[in-house]
Amino acid sequence: MDLRTPPLFFLLLWFGLSQCTTKTASDQAAAPDSTVAFTQSLRPAWADSVGATAFPEGTAEFSVNDYGARADGTTLTTEAIQRAIDACAEQGGGLVTFRPGQYLTGSLFLKQGVHLRLDRGVTLLGSQNIADYPEIDTRVAGLEMRWPAALLNVLDQTHVAITGDGTVHAQGKPFWDYYWNLRREYEAKGLRWIVDYDAKRPRTLLVSNASDVTLRGLTLQQAGFWTVHVLYSDHVTVDGLVIRNNVDGHGPSTDGIDIDSSRWILVENCDIDCNDDNFCLKAGRDWDGLRVNRPTEYVVIRYCLSRKGGGLITFGSETSGGIRHVLAHDLQAKGTGIGLRFKSAMTRGGTVEDVHLQRITMDSVGTVLEATVNWNPSYSYSTLPEGYTYETLPPHWKAMLTPVEPAERGIPQFRDVFVSDVEASYADKALVAIGAEATRLENFHLWNLNIRAEEAGTIDYATGWTFRNVAIRTEEGDSLVVDHSEAMAW
């Protein structure tokens, strides 16, 4: 199919049965059912059950200054802050507070019942010495391995909160520089696929194997790596965070909020400016992710703003455990690289399904909707160059090199995606959706899309897509090209 888009005015693509002159029998059979499914998808019943179900109840106050913390911004005060946290937990929970000032610290570990509150005028400064972040067992970029703890950690805990109008400045620039230097060295050796795992950089805030956790109101700056990572957790609320990672540069892989093999998660009222995916859902990578096999599911993301970054909302590329039951609505993207992004690789496996994306506006994004099952091959596929002995490799190298067997387990699937009420202006491309012969992009339903872009784009290897009231406008009148696809209802 070749849809010619006239220049300087809207081409209305009314994808209804009565408005298409050429229909196949499969098209006519599929369209009514998909319309019913779309209508029923607008508010999934599970969406009211996400987020933290409890908040720390203790009211006793534990000032870190009473435990020896100094607010001069230069004295490492990790131990004093940790003493206040431990004392609060030992006495049944309560508030850990700070007098105004700057506090230099390494990794801190929150405990059950603790509410860490950073009031206005309080800044936590992350140490720039990697030795101040002890290594822990965790998962990073889809792979379980030893890795530095985050600046703020909620590990194996319940009923924890981190809130306030204060700032967490991770001071991550030295970790960015280290990464870029190592990447240049590794790329010359054919090791692009492992450099992100060898360049150990601390995350800013990690919630792992935890439940009933609330993160609210903070401003987070200059993450060394990912900013907020919710891993193997349930019933977490992330509310009103402001993330500013493009401070004094543009750090690599400084994701905003990553939800990773977790469930019953609520993210709302957040404003993210970063240098990689802004709001991202993940579930493990390749052999290791398939071994763990834990999905991300029951997630609501709403009333959020994405500025610079790789994707307003991204699914993948770590898809091995599956991503399903997601509702994202009332979102904005301003200058973001990609708007709605689905990405995986042919060794990842997993299924992304039952995704509902509603009421979204975009201004000056790269591509409005992108889907690919063969994302970034130099990073996605692991091949050991000559000159290395397998037996002497680090464990995480061996995990990355372990093949997925049978190979069919590594083929990802994207299906049952519902996109409605999207307004996009000044985009580079409208749609870039490319599946493969072995895994077609299945049952994407687009309803009420109004897009202005330089190029219309491409749909390749898709099946069962439906379009209702979709308008695309391009400056040059190029074509939206659909190839190797079937049962497309318009």
C-alpha cells in the first residue's frame, strides 16, 4: 500500500469499512471486532489498583545532624546519615530529616518504616568516588550481576518513603567521562555489547525487591547512570519527581524512570529531561532474562512530561520476561527523540502486549511511533572477538555470551497495542514500525491520531492493524509505505 500525503494540508485517513474502496475478506472480518476491543480498552479494570497501598506511619523525628552529619557539601557524611536511618528503623520507623545545607554522601540504605524527607533547601550530593558505592547483587540493563549500589537504596524492604522539595544531585559527570573513554577502547576491540556492563556507574535511586514504597516530590540531577530504577518490586508510587540529567553535559544512558520486572506500579506528575529513555519498561535481556522470566505488568503512567531523551515511553529493549497490562495517558513530549517506542532484539524473547496509550501530545519529536524487533545490533548481539579465552571471562561476560536455545525462544512479540487521541506537530517521522518475517507487529489499533511530520514513514511486516480517524500531514507529500503486511483495516 502506498498512501500519498499531500503537502501543506491534512490527509485524512478514515480507516472505516465504508470508506475503503479495496478490502479483503480478512480485513472486513477483523475490523468490527477490533473496534469493540478498542472501545473496551479505554479504562482497564485493574488500573485502580496500582501504587503503594500504605505509607510509613511513624512520626518520631530523627535529624541526621544529631547523628553527626555535616551540611558543608565537602565532608563525606554517609555514615552519619546511615546511623540516623538505622536508629529510626530500630525504633519502629519515623521521619529522617535534614537541616538546610548540602550533604556529600555515598550509598544510603533505607529500612522498613523509614520516611526520608528532604525539605526545601536540602541537597544530597553524590560522591564522585566509586568506592563509596559498595557492590551488591542486582540487575542492570537486563542482566543480573554485581554492580555498585545506588546513591539511595530501598532493598528488600516494605513501607518506605522518600519525599520532599529538596534535591538529589548525583554529580555523575566523572562516571560519564569514564564510560566514554572505556567505550572508545572497547569499540575498537569489537566489544560494544559489553562496555555498558563493565563501565560500572551508580544509579541515583534503586527500589529492589520492595513493596509499598512512595517516592514523591524530589528533584534529581545528573545521574551517573539510570536515575530511578524500580526492580523486582510491587505497589510502588512515583509521584511528582523532577529529573534533570542534562546538567553540565549529556550523560550516556541516563534514563529517567525504569520499571523493571515489577508490578502494580503508579507513575504520575513527573517531569523528565535526560539523555536516554524517559519513562521505560523493562523485563530482562536474552538468556539471563529468559532464565529469570519475570514480567513487568499492571503499570499506570499518567500526567507526565518528557523533554529531551530517547523516548517519551519506551517498551524494551529488555523484553525477555514480558511486558503487559500497561496504561499510559495524558502525557506530553517536547523535543524527545521518540514518542511511543517499542524496541527489542531477536535474542530477547518475551511478549509486549495489552498496552493502552491515550491522550498524548508531542511537539518536535523525532518519530511519533516507532517499533522494531532488531534494535541497535552492535549493542544487542554478543560475539566474542578472537584473542579471548572463554574460561577466564568474568561471569557477566559468560552470561551475555550464553546462546538462547532453541533460537525461537529469542524471538520477541509485540501485539495488542491500543493508541488513541494523539496530537503531534513538527515531528521528523510519523510512523516507523518494522517487524520481521518471524515476528510480525500484530494488532496495533490507532484511533484519532493527528500528526504533522517531515516524513510519513514505514510499516513493514505487520498484521491486523486497524486505523480510525488518522490524519498525517507532511511538507513534501511523501508516502506512508506499508509492505509485507496483511489484514490491515482502513
